[in-house]
Amino acid sequence: MSVRVRRVYDDPEPADGLRVLVDRLWPRGVSKDAAHVDEWLKGLTPSAELRRWYHAGGGSFEEFAARYEDELAAPGAGELLEGLRESVREGPVTLLTSAKDPGRSHAAVLVRLLEEA
């Protein structure tokens, strides 16, 4: 299994495999052609309330991750996550995000969950 996170602003690489955008909004300043996105899974993003809470400094990354995992257990998100797991089993997957610090974002939580499966 090969899954990694990259910023959507970075140039695509041959090793990226399936490129999946995991942000709710399209990133500013990036055209759809330049992003080379294969799939856009808006349904795997944290809720607006959770995002606002986390970005307002409401708690630690660990608490954000736990709350986000609870959201991913919901039926719609759970199905999307399982579909993404299947893609990871088939070949390399790169999760794309516009987050300034992808290692402390929802994308990092997704990578951990995908690697555990």
C-alpha cells in the first residue's frame, strides 16, 4: 500500500498514482488542468463546524483527529473512505490538500486511517 499527502500547489510527479483532492473547496489560484486531480472527494472533509473549531485554536490536533474520525464513521463518509481504501489497495494514491501544514491536517488523519486498513 502506498498513500501519501502532497500540497495541491506542488507539481504532479509520476509516482503520485491516483491524485485525490480531499478539500471541500477548490484551492485558490490552481486551475483544474494544472492540478491534475483524478478524483475530488468533498465528502471526506471535516464538517464546517469542526474546521472552524480547529482553526480558531479550539483544541489540539489530537482532539481534532478524534472528532474527525467520529465524523468519518458516518454512513456517507464511511463509504467514501472504504472506496478510497480500495483505490490504495490497487496502487499508489496521493491525497492533495491546500493546507499549509498537511502533516497536521485532516489529510494526515486520512493517511493514518488508510494505512491501518
